[in-house]
Amino acid sequence: MTTPSVRRNSHQTSQSQKLDKIHSLPLKTRRFAAWAVEITLITTSSLVPFGLGVYANSRAEMNRVPLSPVLVVTERAIAKPLALPVSYGIRNVASPSNFLWTAALLVPLTLSAWQLYLLGKTGSTIPKRWFGVRVVNEEGKAPGLGVVIVREGIGRWFVPISIAYLLWRYSFAFPNLGLFTFLTMLIILGESMGWPTQKRPRAFHDQLAGTYTIDVNEKITIVKSSQTKLTQPTDSENQQNTNTTHISAPSQTKSLSPNLTLLVVGVISMVTVLSTLVGTQIYIQTQENLRNTKQINSEKFLELIKTINPDSYATNAERQQAILALGGINDAQSIEFLVDLLVKETNFQNIDTIQQALINIGLVAIPELKQMHLFLLGELEPGSNFRQIRERQLKVNQQTINKILSVYSGKVQNLDLSNTQLSQNNVQNNSEFRLVLKNADLSGAIFTNSNLNNANFQGSSFRSVGEDKRWDTYDDVTANLSKTQLQQADFTEANLSRVLINDSDLSRATLNKANLSNAQLVRSNLSSSQLIGSNLQQVILENGILTGADISNANLVEANLYAASLVRVSAISTQLSYANLINTDWQGADLSEAYLDYANLSNANLRATRLSGAILRSANLKNANLQNADLSRTDLRGANLDGADFQGAVLSPSKQSPSDSFIETYDMGSKAAIVQNVDFSRAKNLDTQQLAFICTQGGIHSRCP
């Protein structure tokens, strides 16, 4: 009966000794240690589920679902103040990743709320209890939830982070997050140290909330005095090894002089009244000026209409001058009249004049032109008596939009050209139109659901810096080309970085040397397109179609091509290092000399592909189909070949003798695959010739002698 009791008491004694040892450390050291443990617990509670979510997202067998709207909103909320680039489109992730990443968001918030609750009700969080630290108010009691929110939310975090953010945001190092993190930690630590001149330094958050961070065995009493000071306890007050800290309460301050109060109130009232009067007068004058301007414009408009009217006796030159003058008015009725006149006019000289007038008006004319454009498209019905006329009118309308976009390049942010047809009409030769915007700045333009087939965007930019004048930050201005018809479009050397091109048709398009880094092309069709030498680093091409495309010498490092179709693709010397190629179909593709090191090719179909000279070092080829693939000169060192199917795969081009394959010699030279120390134990459908080659070249297999 005594043995269990002795063991329990011994264990309790050991724990007590450890606590006493910890509690004997200086209070500052224990305060810092408790704070560090609190931060570590919260950080770990977020990083662990986030890491598991990243791992789940890399698994081939996981079903793909859209990213949770909660995570999308959170990502944007975090990205904006930190000037991080953000993806505006819906990304597909593994279904467990949504749950795990949501947990990475909610668990630390829940843990923080619980710690704040404990701090408010008991004066200690769990780590503070471990280190013998507690927080009390001036009465020596637990501070309460309201005080804790002020202490932690405002004093400890909001104020220091705000100061660090302002210093970082307007410094030369913006948007370097490393400097922001350093400044934040430095200011938080400095805030926690308190003022050095104080006998007993208190942190700013303690002073703000009226709290004290003390030893767990320390007691507080209030001593009223005219000055705030801290008195040391006497020997008689230290009975039973309990320290008592005497906190003096400051006396009440004198109220302000009544005369001074009246003066301040009078000045504020006078400033308010004067500001109201001045503001009202400015508003009245502004409205009066607008009315006068509108009246003058209306009078000018009516006079010019009389000259433009075909029934007038004005010469054609006078009509053209009136049309140009009408473009200078730049109001709604003038724009509407000019757009209507544009499609009705048959004189080519007058059409050019009307177009010039609309160009003078600028981008303000685009909405009216678009409205007329959509009307004309609706009139192009088969068998219509006015079809030929509408085709001519549509071409003139398209040309006008093209000219305005060319002239006002770089000023088209948020310009809505969705659902428009700025391509060839494909009816008659005289109705053909091709959008030509070479070297134009189309940043921020919206082309969703538009038809831009055969358009020429050589050297054009669909992305620019925002107000901060820095690349890769939240306010970067990007165009939207989602769900757009771009067949045979020319994007040679164009800048499409971070642009949304989801669900678009770029079949037979030319994108040689184009910049598509970080662009989103989810489910887009790039079959038979040309992407030679293009920058596709970190591009998102999930479920994309690149059948027959040429991506030779392109940079697809860290690209995401999950479940993309790359049948018969030419990818000679293409860089695909670290790319996500799960469930991709490469059947019949040419990947000669390609860089696939550390790429994830699990469940990929590489049947009958040419991988001669490819670098597959440390690549994940789990369950990949390599039937009849040419693996001569392929570097397979460090690759994961579990479940990979090697039926008919060529590891060496030399002919095999039908004799005992384990004792024959091979002409390996530089044409054989590099398989030294590569584990083929779980690979499938290896024949005797392949096994002979593997074993003689230093590969690993259970059947090797």
C-alpha cells in the first residue's frame, strides 16, 4: 500500500523541484519564455494542418475541388496589405486540402481566443502558469476580458504592427516581407521591455490597460498618493515568503478652466460653421457651372446637327468640320449621335472623319460603340435581308474600337469589352476584320466571352504595375481573357504574366517567347499552339489541352499542369523541374533533353514518349505508364518508380542476345539510361533484357544477383 504512495510523492516532488527551479529565474526571463511558448503554440497549430494540406494537394489520387470561398477571401484580405500577388481565379485543390487549410485558419484563432479567455478570467494563460507569471489589475485581481482585449489586441499587437507596417510600407525595402517581419518583432520586443527609466519597467500594453505582470506568488496593494510611484515592501510585509507590491494610485487631475473650455468649443463651432458655408457655396457654384456647360453644349449640338443634316445646304467639307466639332463637345448626346451616324454613313471620307471625332472623345465612347456593336451582332441572322449592310456596319464599328484602343494604349484599366466580336466575320471578303494591337498596353481590359480570333497582339502587355509602381504586388493591373476565343491569335513576345485566361480557346495561337509566368489557364485549349521559348514558370494549366503544341525550350519550372492533355507535344529541352504533372497525358510526346528533375509525374501517361536524354533525377514516377517509351540516355537517379509500367520501354538502344542475359555484355556507351542505385524493385512488367541491363548498370532489383 505504501509503494504507490511513495512513487507518487516522489514524482510530485520532482515536478515541484522543476517548477521551483523555473520560478527562481528572473521575472523578465519567465515573461519572455511564456510569450515565446504562446507564439510557438499558435504558430504550430497553423503550420501543421497547412503542411498536411500541401502534402495532400500533391497526391495524385486525391479528387480536385474548387478552393473554398472562405480561403479565397482570406487570401485576398492578407495579400492586399502585405502587397502580395494574389490569384483572382478559382483554383482547384485536393478535397482534404480545403479542410486542412481551413483548420490552419480556424485552429489558431480558436486557440488564441481560449488563451485570451483564460488570461481575462484567471490572469494566466497555460504557458504563463508553467512559468509562474500572472497578469493582474491595480486591485490585484484578474483583469477581465475587456481589459485583456485592450492589452493584447491594441497594446501588444495592433500598435506595434501598425508602426512596423508604416515604416516598412514607406521604406526603400517595400515590399520585402523579411524586413517587415524583422521590424515587427523588433518593435514588439521593444514595447514589451517598457521604459528603462522606470524603477520597475512596465510594458506599453500593461500601461495602456492598467495591468501589471507579476510573479504568481506576488501580491499587490494600493497606496494612494499625489504622485505615482512604486514602494518596496517592508520586512514585516514579507511574511510567509509572499511578496507584496505596493502600487500607488495617482490623485485626480484638476479639471480644465471653464473659460478655456468655452474658448475651445467656440473655435470648433466657428470652424464648423465656416466650413459648412464654404462647402455649400462651392457645391452650388459647381452645380451652376455644370448646368451652364450643359446648356452651352446643347446649343452647340443643335447648331452642328443642322449643318450635318443631309438636307442642309452645307458642303461636304463643312459637314466634316461640324462632325469634328461635335467630337469636341464630348457629352452623352454627341457620342450617341456620332455612333449612330457612323454606321449609317456610306461616304468613306465622312466615315474617317466620324472615326476621328470618336477617337478625340476617347475611351468614353467605347460603351456606346459596344452597345451598337452588340445590336449589329444580333442583326447578323441567316437569311436576313439586311445581312450585307449589317456586316459592313459591324466592320466600321470594329475598326473604330480598334483605333481607339490603339490611341489610348495604357489607359484601358477596367474597360469592359466583354461579349464583343473583334474578329473576322468570315462571311465575305469585304467584311473581314482583324484586330491589330501591336505593342499596346491593354492592362486591366476585360475581354471575357469575347471573340478575338486571329487578333495580332505582338509585343503587347496585358499587365502593368499598380499605384505602388512595383511588380508582383496586390495592386498589379491585369487584363481578363477568360472564356475568350483566341484561335490563331498572335501573342509573340506579349506579356501575359498573372493574367486570367481560364476556359479560353487558344488553339493554333502563336505565343513564342511570350511571358505567361503565374498566368491562369485552367481548362484552356492550347492545342497546336506555338510556345517556343516562352516563360511559363509557375503557370496554372490544370486540365488544359495542349495536344500537338510545341513547348520546346519553354520554361515551365514549378508549373501546375495537373490532368492536362499533352498528347504528341513537342517539349524538346523544355524545363519542367519541380512541375506538378500528376495525371498528365504525354502519349507520343517528344521530351528529348527535357528537364524533369523533381517533377511529380505520378499516374502520368508516358506511353510511347521520347525521353532520350531527359533529366528525371528525383522525379516522382509512381504508377506512371512508360510502356514503349524511349528512355535511352535518361537520367533516372533518385526517381521514385513504384508501380511504374516499363513494358516495352527502351533503356538501352543496343540489341540483346537471346542467350543468358545476366552474363552478356552490352554496348552501353553514352546511349544507355543512367540507372545506378535506382530502385526498380516495385516497377512493373520488366522483362529479362531490361532486368539484365538494370543489374549490370548498378540498378536495384530483387532479382539482381
